Amino acid sequence: MRYLILSDIHANVTALDTVLAATEGQWQKAICLGDIVGYGPDPNQAVDRIRSLDAITIRGNHDKAIAGLTEAEDFNPIAKTAVLWSREQLTRDNLEYLAQLRQGPVFVDGFCIVHGSISDEDEYVFVAPQALEELRIAPAPLTFFGHTHRQGGFMQRGNGLGVINFDPSHRNLIWSLPIEEGVTYFLNPGSVGQPRDGDPRAAYVIADTDARKVEYWRVAYDIASVQSRMIDAPPPEPLIMRLAVGR
């Protein structure tokens, strides 16, 4: 089975539609690691797209806050502004959809999906010491996580830890990573709608469980059109500007 794995769409339907167009016919089931909404100008459209895909979806911290399951007190002022605006824009049906999303870990076809870390859906896993703990407690040899908006991840073979990072010079297919027996993987597809790894292109992966490989992809989208829609909404200017630089 080939799975399209998406994360951190953040209400950017232009980026999401570009990914879906680029991957048409290349996957059989979609998975979303959370944060469908927040930051971007298209909360209802983004939720509608994910629902139409019948994607296996878990919740992110922005999904929870916007659905009213948690308050936004722990968010920075910029993110909190976006949460409150998004909550007002969403239809009742879409708010209810977000509220009923499952919390990770969730198991799919022999692998695991989480939003943040395995033990805490709101934890950011950025660095090797954190990753070592995740790999130690991993409930499956392969786990996909989001939340950091950084494409890459970690892998452990015996006592050795490998860190997977990419730079923006790579073309659309960045790397096809073979999934080896005896190796544990904690992999991040990156953010569809708000990358923060220095590459503004939409990020995603395709995981092929039959061929035992994970393909890391990036695709350029019309950032200016998203920024123009954000100007008409109240998100603070830093959210608008950062789309162009992927930071």
C-alpha cells in the first residue's frame, strides 16, 4: 500500500491542492498527522479537503485549540490571534469534526502516527537526545510525527543514531529512504502549509509498505496567492511573511 502522509497543513488550501495535484494516482490512502487548521486563511476549505479524502487523521495542538478542547493560553500572541480568528470562521460541522479527531499514537498497517511525540502529542521533537527517547519507547519500527514543520527525522541502528536533514537545493524528490529490518525510524514528512526548515515548498512523504521505502517530496506552490488572502484576514504580518522563506 502506498500512503500519502501529510502534516501541518495549517489552513493553506493552495499548498494542499498543489500536493494533491502533484501526487494524483501515486497513492492509495491518505494520512494526516494533525494541525489541519491554524495560521492560514482557509480553515474550512482545508478541513473539507481532508474530509473528502477520507484520510486517517489525528489531531494537532491547533486543531484542539480551535475546536475549543483546550484554551490558547499556551500559544504565543501571534498563534493565539490565528486560533481565535479560525474558531470564528469554521462551520459548526467542521468544528465538530476537529473535536472528534483521535489523539495519537494510532497504528496503521504496521506503523505508528503521532503529532508531537509518542508520549505527549504537544511535545516538539527537534534534537537527537529527544529522538533517542522516542526511538527507545517506539511502539513500532516506523513512526511518523509532525508538529515541528521540519522535514527529516531520525533513525537508530543498534547504538547508532542517524539524523535526517535536507537543504533547499534538492529537487522535488529529495530522497527515497529504504526501510530496513532491525532499524527503528522516527520520521517527519514536514509541513504542507507552513514549512519552517528553510525551504518554503510544501512538504510531504509517500510511504510504500510493500516496497518498504519512504519517499521525501517537496513541491512549489503559489505562495503569493495565499499571502494575498491572508492580508484580507487578520493574521499578523509575520505569519504572512514567513511563508516565502520557510522559517
